Amino acid sequence: MTKKINAHMITVLGLLIALTVILSRIFGFETQFIKISFEFVPKIIMGALFGPMWTGIGAVLADTIGMMLFARSAFFPGFTLNAFIGGLIYGYFFYQKEVTWKNAILCSLSITIIVSLILTPIWLMIMYNQPITSGVIWGPRVIKALVMFPIQSILNYVVGRALPLKRLKSYLKTVR
């Protein structure tokens, strides 16, 4: 069940969606088979503030808006599904929970395994008619996973701990 959302929450969610688009599409690096960005940083905040469902919806909106404004390839709905699942994972690990190293690492591990190493290769196989065992698909994926997993884990923890989320959560609840 999703929680009620007010105008201030919509505003904050909108700003985080815009930041996700900017970090993904403008400051991200993307080729045909790999994408590296720090778009997950606003999703940490979304997950902590809004929970799994709203973070998933926000991630889908960011993916869709980013694709409409800054398309780098053909639209493929599998990547939008990846965005939703990633949002669900961030919400699951950070909503109404203490940000710990365990949560930060398990969140990164879940996203790395489910999104980067299971779903994305399937979508690339479908899009580019490559065999699932192709080195073109797996070479960049494995290198990205090895490089980004520790970076993402550290940033999950640092961002989650550094932000005054409790104060922001109580503010969003009291403003009408």
C-alpha cells in the first residue's frame, strides 16, 4: 500500500526526478552495451523519503523523461522495468530504516545482481540479437559491476547517513 502524498512531497519527488535525469543523461557515460552514472544518489534519497512504490514510480518517470529529452538509443521498456525494480530496491532497503553498512551493501548487491547482471543482459540480448553468452554483453557488465559495486555501496552509506532525512521526513509530514 502506498502512503498519501502531499504537494510538498510531490515537489521534492519532482526535484529528485529532475536530478536523476541530469545525473543519468547529462553527466552519465553511455555506450551501446554499458551505462555508468551516479543516478542512484537521488534514488537513495527517494527511497528513504518515499518508500519502495513511490521510488519505483519516480525512477520510471526519470527514465521516461530522460529518454524523451535526451535519447541516446531506441526506447526499450525493459530498461524502464529495471528503473522501477531499482527504485523498489532502494525503497525497501532505506525507507523507515537505519542506514547501516549492511543495508548499503545489500542494496548495492541486490541492484548489481538483479538489474545489472540478470535483467540488463537479457534486454541487450533481445535488443541486439546477441547470444546471452556473448562477451560483448558480459565483458563490460562484469567490469562495471566490479568497479561500481564498492563505489555504490560507499555512496549508499555516506549519502544515507549524511542527509538530515529525519528532519526532512518530519517536515514533509507536517506541511499541508
